[in-house]
Amino acid sequence: MKKIGFLSFGHWKPSPQSQTQSAADALLQSIDLAVEAERLGMDGAYFRVHHFAQQLASPFPLLAAVGAKTRRIEIGTAVIDMRYENPDYMVEDAGAADLIAGGRLQLGISRGSPEQVIDGWRYFGYQPSEGEDDAEMGRRHAEEFLELLRGKGFARPNPRPMFPNPPGLLRLEPYSEGLHERIWWGSASNATAAWAAKLGMNLQTSTLKFDETGEPLHIQQAAQIRAFRAAWKKAGHTRTPRISVSRSIFALVDDRDRAYFGRSGQEEDKIGFLDENTRAIFGRSYSAEPDVLIEQLKQDEAIAEADTLLLTVPNQLGVAYNVHVMEAILSTVAPALDWR
């Protein structure tokens, strides 16, 4: 059995080919898609965060709105770039969104990926400390965020406050109990997967990873997941961690599917460079008739290792078509693979 969710980047583009013409379309359609995903029996609605792009950016208003419109489905991110985040303010936003959703928030965070502008986090008022690079700054923000989520008091109260204070040092409010255990780290390397395990974060693996061995993506990710589990056990955590894998998967069940994805041409992983020194491997897309798709997915070792699968969706094709995409996976593929 696996939890199955969708992952939307929330693209919009004012062109005749796009069903998502504006930022308002992207946000409102994201809410509608989460509602429909819950109706179908999907387990999660996840959103990617990118700054300076025509995509979803500030996640918490959207997460709160989805939480208010749904009752069961997990609501999350994959991922929030921590180089851009104020950990204190983020704790308040996350706590509020989680309380609105009744404790269903699953926050994926990370050091981030190459962005639309050079050092975009500087425009948000952040810069690495002396001797620190931007990746280390993102991980530092993540550690501060995790510590604040514990809800321990740390701020000395005003002796003459406007409103009465509880005794002792004050914490940030609103506090949402249990959210600390529902934080995920989006990892692109084996080393950061082990680091996340040590801190007690769940693991998210994407459709790309640093190419550390030259093997296919799914094999490298399976090894990464095993390294994460080993580090988790070594750290002595008592709970069982969650692990997700993201994939682009399309079951070709009608003429629309064949027109959109029948000749996708990406049946192999791709190699690229995230910067001058970082070689990355980008995962293939899966698009085939259901019986073929089932046999292909049986060979994906990373999916087999994970407990959660996030299906990346082409949000610019509209809510109705994306509902069809999800329903096709749930009905024609998931049962045969014992995901359902």
C-alpha cells in the first residue's frame, strides 16, 4: 500500500494553449484540484514553491485555503526553498495553516534549486554568514525552523505587556502540536538525506538528483533512501519516517492522453548540470498504455522503497484533465501494483 498524492508547480501563462492564464487561475485551480483529488480518494495535495517565476510562490495562503475546503487529504509542499525563509515568521504561518487544516500539513522544505534570478534570496534580505554558502544558509534556516516548531519558550516577556502572559518564556503562536514530526527534507544527495534523518525529518526525493554513481535515477534514489533509513536508525528515533518519491506518470487511456503524452520521447533519464560543478540526473517520464506502464513501474526501485508517491501534474491543462489523469492512475495502475 502507498499513499498517492499530486504535486503541482502551479505554472501559469497568458497563452491560448494554457488553461491557467494568470496567478489567480493557478491559485484557484489549485484549490479546486485538491478538492477533486480528495473526492477521488487521493491521499495528498502538494505544491512546489518557486520565486521570481510565473508559478506558485508564497505557499501558506494556498495551504490554508485548501485546508479550509477539504477534510481528509494531506496538504503539503515539495518544496519550500529555505534560503528565502524567515524561520520565525514561517513557524507562525505554518502553525496557522496546520490548525486550519486540522493537523494535515506535510511541509517539504529544502535548500532550494537553481532559481530564476541570481542569488534571489538576497532580495528577501538574507545572505550567508561569514564562511557559509547559500546551501549552508538554507540548512541553517531549516534547523532554526525545526527548533522553533518544538514550541519551547525562548522570548523574555515584557513586564508590563498589553495583554496578560502565561508564566515563563514565550514561544511563537499559534503553536500546532505534532507539526514538528510532519516536516520533510527534499534531498538531492545521499549526504543531505543522512543529515535530514539525523534531525528527524521525513525524506522527499524528486525527479532529479545529484549524479553520484552514474547509475539510473531510480537506482541512485533507492540507495539514497536506504542510506536515509540507516541514518535514521543510527540516530535512535522511535517513530517510523515517511519517504516520498515524485514521478511524471501518465496512463494512456483515451485519445486526449495519446495526443498529449503518447509521443513524449523521454523514456530515458537525462544528464544535465545545475551549475558549473554539479552534475545532475533527471528522471524519465512514464507514459504508456496501462498494461505497459504497470510493467515499467515494477522496475522502479525507488518507488518500491518509498511509502508515498507524488504524481507531478500538468496543471496548465486544466482541472478537469488533471482529475482524469489522477483517476486513470488510481483505477488502472495502482491496484495492479498493490498501491491500493
